[in-house]
Amino acid sequence: MTKADTLFKENIQTILDKGVFSQQARPKYQNGQTANSKYITGSFATYNLTKGDFPITTLRPIPIKSAIKEMLWIYQDQSNSLDLLENKYKVHYWNAWEVPNYPANNGDKRSIGERYGAIVKKHDIIGKLLKQLEKNPWNRRNVISLWDYEAFEESDGLLPCAFQVMFDVRQIDDTIYLDATLTQRSNDMLVAHHINAMQYVALQLMIAKHFGWTPGNFYYFVNNLHIYDNQFEQAKELLKRTPSAQNPKLILDVPDGTNFYDITADDFKLINYDPVKPQLTFDLAI
């Protein structure tokens, strides 16, 4: 059993046994019913990428390529356009969060509001991050923050869940390691936990490749880790499953020094991934 599978089962069991129920929940299911959840606070995990740790469960299939494409949409295209996300990447699951009558930051008609990629572009976050890492890799100010109160007042839209990433550099002998810390305010444990974690490991790999560094530790903090009240049967099914014996690993197959903006989803390869099937279905909370 991988570290990710062990932690996944432990968190599911803890939420079911010791979690508390939400009150005045914002999300709704597709039938209009309030989407309450059972949750714990303060979940933290460390993955040592150099030792083969990787935050993806084998207890159910995770859509790797779609998740990486979503991350590229946010940090390379720096866009909030649903049209771009669909036409360029063939990713459709953000449609449920479309903000009516709010054009995208590239002029397209459909958007998710002033969120995610729009915030990255507004503040030139990636440009500034790469510039200061190049100037002084050991600075302690390498922060991506998508939490922008002014933008939230400008438009409707889902507030960022994975909203902050911090990067730190370490040198041991001749090897320079890039560490990353993802902070998430809220996480749908069964649906999105390993998707979000894997996305930001991919982002960490991209920045490391840009500079020719080695990906080091990935730290993952979730403030509110929850299971929705219509997912308890799926949670119990996941607890029963025996994980794959293989240890998955995400590889970015490009030369060191490849420009951040030149990396594509096809450059990523997930090896030794043999998830348990069949896939589970979930009624998303919107």
C-alpha cells in the first residue's frame, strides 16, 4: 500500500468516525438539495518525491491528463475562459461553475468569473515567481496566492479552494531541491483530494524543470477536509478496496531548462499506475 493510499483510508475513516456535520452549507446538489458534509479540520501530509512518494490514490482511477490540463489553463494560459478550456483542452467539468454574462479575460463569452487564471494574469504571478527564483533561489517570498478580495467583489464565481502555494529551495551537496507547499481552504475528499495534490506536484515539477532543479518535498495542508452526505456509501466502498501493489510516479519527460511555458500535458507520464476499478460515480456539490 502506498503512502497516499494509507493516508486516504485513514482520512476517510477519521471523517466517518470523528467528523462533524456542516451547518448552513453553501453548495447544492443537482437536484437543488443542500449539500451538507461531514468534515475534519487541519489535515496535513508530507510526500518526499525523491523517495518515490506521490499523492495519488490507487483505490479509484484519477483523471491525470484532464487535471494537468486544468492546471495549465490556470498557470500557463492564465485564463478564466470556459471556451478556451473546452476548445483547447477538451475539459468540460468547470461548466457547472459558469458565471452568466461575465466575459472571460481573453474576450471569450463564457467564464468562471474573476477567479483562478484571471488572478494569475492580473498580478503576473508566474512571471514574478520565476523572476525572483532566478534572481535569488533562496529567497523566502515565493508565494502564489489566488485569494483576491477585490476580484471576489467584482464578480460572482466559486472562491478558490486550492488558493496558495509556497516554494522553497534547498541545496544538499551539488543537488538543488525545490519544495512546494499547497494550502487548500476546502477539499471534497473523495472526488478532488488527489486530483488537486497531483496537479500541484505537476506544477512543482514544471518549475523545477525550468531551472534544472530536483523536485523535493511536497507538503499538503487542507483546512476543511470533507465527505458529502451523499457519498458515505462510496466512502465505505473505498475502505473495502485493496490498493494496487504498484507505486505510481509522475514524470515530466523534458530536458532540464525547458521553459515553463513550453511544457505540455503530453510531456507528463504517470508510470506504474494500475488503479482499482470500477470507477465510482459522484453527484457533485455545486
